[in-house]
Amino acid sequence: MTAKALVRQREEGLSMHELTAVNIRKVTRYRENGETELEHEVKRLEDEKKRVDVEEKDVYEKEGTRVEWITAANAGPGKMRKKKVKKDAP
């Protein structure tokens, strides 16, 4: 979760929240290469997000299908999930 928070903060240009700083300290404190491992995970998540964004854009251009975030009835903790919506749908 800390890596995801860092990805979002960097993407949105936000300053680091104090709770995120505390979580970074917790995650890296007792690991031998904690900071580099965390940075590696942040980079992996950023690359994955870019890949998914490109994939969704390609699907939209080819099929006219876009992806929207919706509130799901029985979804996980965030109760949000992605749903594909065809071009001709309202």
C-alpha cells in the first residue's frame, strides 16, 4: 500500500503526507536494502499503470470500449472496480 500511495502522490504532484512518511519508515526500517526495494516496487507499479493505461486506450480506439470506475455491490474494501462500457452504451 505504501508503494501505491507513493505512485499516486508522484503522479498527482502531491507532497508527501506525514502518514505516508511514517509508513515508509516502517517498511524500510529493518530491511537491509529497504529503500531500494521500495523504490523498485514503486517503479514496477508505475510501469504497470502505464501499461494498463496504454492497453485501455488501445481497446478504446479499436473497439470503442472505455473503462470507467464504478461502485460495486460486493467488491473489496474500496468497493470500486473497473467496468468496460461500449461506445454506443449510455
